[in-house]
Amino acid sequence: MASTAVPFSYEVLQQCPNTQARIGRFYTPHGVVETPRFMPVGTAATVKGISMDQLKSTGAQMVLSNTFHLHLQPGESIVAAAGGLHRFMGWNGPMLTDSGGFQVFSLASLNSISEQGVTFKSPRDGLVVELSPERVMAIQNALGADVVMAFDQCPPYPASHADVQEATARTHRWLERCVASHSRSDQALFGIVQGGCYEDLRKEAARVVAGFDLPGVAIGGVSVGEPALAMHEVVRWVAPLLPLDKPRYLMGVGTLPEMAQAVAQGVDLFDCVLPTRLGRHGAALVGGERWNLKNARFRNDHTPLDNSCPCATCQQHSRAYLHHLIKSDEILGLTLLSLHNLTQLLRFTNAIAAAIADGCFSEHFAPWEPDSAASHTW
């Protein structure tokens, strides 16, 4: 199958001798992404509650936005008129746009799927929205992110082998159409491996998608309700079949055990809405645990959330202050917790990279042992 020529490359710098964990660099037109790396999600061209300066302070290098939601509001023509997504939102680093394939899953009650594409009833105004592989590529070309994702059909969990097989085969046919209609050489098109929790379908999908020789490959269709063990099995089946010289992206995953175990299998990139979603609900990630700052035990606690954390939240504010903000429904509290949570996940993937470089990844992160990982300096 024909390769899509783009100015992107991936360089493996070092690999763990006992696992498939590796550190590398993904080169894009807007800068380098050092891997393994967590990528914050900015669905509607904003990481919720976080300014671009704050986002940079977390150590973020690559940010995501969503094709479906930006198509609905404000529309890709407005983003393009602003000079593209980078200028529109004020982020000058690498960016990725998801294709809207996840919304095929999450908004199943509002859509119908055919070979041509997906017809949605807009959750904003009820109007009909039609997305096809060609339309999704045109929208993403207009948005102008560095990495664009192929349009895929993400099957639900659980689903029968026959249903998942049908969705996976359609995903491959759609990928062919995405490759044919993708028009910008300064954007890297990633294919997506589907196949549910079926080993035969996942392995066949990995071979098919790898055969397109695209600049990167994603593992999709996880974190959709399946047990964590099933997710780990999917990664173990798929990762060894993907190209060694291309970045591997596990979509929608941002929990510490899952990231650590995926890195051990050779995964490079992750994204998840978890850090800001927890922040908006008054929760903080500390040492691998989730703390509810509404809890009365924080009312008179004048220590930082995490003494080792460099984020502005931990450097400038106490647990008691954060408790006060959350109990008072102050927006600042949600921002400060989100800022801290993003920093925590980026520190975690940075620590994994450092452990690989120092030859101690197996000791601290794989297999996942919460006590040792939590005590590791990150």
C-alpha cells in the first residue's frame, strides 16, 4: 500500500533491555515531542479551565482537539480563517485532532452508521450532521493540526465477534478513503487499530493498519467500559505488530497503571480527559491516589498538595485553601486542581522516560507496583 509522504519522523533513542519500553523523539512541523508522553485534551480548542501559559508550565508538548466538536462550533472555516488551530487557540506546539470516531461510539443514540459514513443528530441544536472519511479529512485539513486521525468505527463493549468484525473491516475501508483524500503534506495521518477485545481481530487489524506505512499508528477502542485486564491484553496483542520506527498512540488512556504497562509494551503517546475532569469535580491526583478536596480533613491542612510537585498550585497554595475554593464553588479551585493534575500525569510520563534512560524502568514501573511507583521521584 502506498505511503503518505509527510515531513515527520520518529527516532528511538533508547530501549529498556527487559521490556519493550523506549524513549524517543517525534519530529513535527511545530516542534519535537519527547516520548513517552501524556498529551492533554483540549476538545473544543481549549484545555478546560487552563490558559495556554498555564498549559506550557505543566510540561505539555502536544495537545489534542476534536474534529466533531470543532465542526459543530465554531466551524472549521472560522478556525482556518484565523490561521489554523494553532493560532486560533494560541498554542504554538504540536497538535493532534481526533477524527470524531469516538463520537460514533459515545453518541451512538444520536447517529446511524452506513458504509458511506455516519449521520448524527447534533447534540447542540438537533440538526443533521453527516461525516464521511472524505469529509472528516477535509475538516481536519482545514483545522491544520500536525497529526490527524483516520475516521474509524469504535465498537462498544461488550459486542459480539461478528459485530466487531464488521466495524473493524469498515474502519479499514474508511482508512483507505482517508488516505486517498488526505491532502496536506504538513500533516501526519495516523491509522487506528480497532478489533474490540478479540485477539484475532486485533492482530489482523494491526497488520492491516501497519501495512499502510503511515507516519504513526494508534490503538483505539479501549477505555470504553472493558476491564483493565482486557485493555492490557489488547496492548500486548497489538504493540509487537506495529512498526518500530513509528510512534504508537494509545487513545483515551491516562491512568497510571495502564500507562506504565502500555509503555512496557512499547507505547509512546497517551491522552485522556481525566486530569481536567477530576479537577472540575474537586479531585486531585497525588502520589497515584485520587483525593477529594471537599473532604473535611483538608479544612485545616496548610501544607501543599504535593511537596515535590513544581506546579503553581503546589508552590503557592495549601490544601486548606483549595478545600475552601472547592467548598465555595470558586472557579479558581477547579483551575488549580486541573493544573496540578495535568502536571502530575506529565511528570509521571517524564519519570518513566528517566527510568528507561537510567535502566531502572523494570524496577519502578513494570510490572506496575503502586507502592514503588508512588515512592519513585516524580
